[in-house]
Amino acid sequence: MLIAVPLGILTAAFLSELAPRKLQMILKPIIEMLAAIPSVAIGFLGIVVVGPGLASVFGLQYGLNALNGSILLAIIALPTIVTISEDAINAVPKSHREASFWALFYGIFFLKATVVYPGLLLPPRQPME
């Protein structure tokens, strides 16, 4: 989770806030298709690719260790974390963003850190009519 959660939330923030629409339309299906890869296939890639890579980088005799497993579990969990985080970021009302941006003259990154991401913790509200 130390690998998957930060990477997933940052990827979701990029997709929902910064990426152009055309890039979103390309990356979103690719990320969702990662969830369809069987865990056996990812485990095989871990044994064949990630394990020897870790062994050569860290000078180990074998690359099959806990780091290898945590990297593979992060790859498996990443599509779920990205999709849920992106939906939560998009659920933050536009009025919260606009109010803080115009009233307080927040910079765009400060706005996201103080309004958008804490807004993810609030329960969803019905839109005002």
C-alpha cells in the first residue's frame, strides 16, 4: 500500500485535474484494462522480469523477496485505487473550488491541497436546486 496509494492518488489527480481531455480518453481505458490482467500473469511477470531486476539492482542472489511481492501487489491494486480516487475527486463540488479560488486567491496547487482533497473525506451531498 505504500507504493499503490500515493501513486494511485497522484495518477487520479493528474487525470481529473491536469490531463487534457484527449489524454484522459486514452489513459482511462488503459488503466481500467489493467484490472482485467489475471494475478497469475502478473505473478509470472514478477518472477521473470521484476525478480531478476531487483536481484541485479540490489546485488542479491535471488530477487524473489518481499519487495518483489509488494511491487506486484501495488500493480494489482493500482487500477482500483485510481478509479475510485478519480471518481471522488470529480465528486467535489465545483462551487467549493471556485469559492476558495476567487475569494482567497489560492494558487491552483494550494487550492487542491486545502479544498479539493480534504473534500474527498466529506460525505456526498445533494446538489442545490
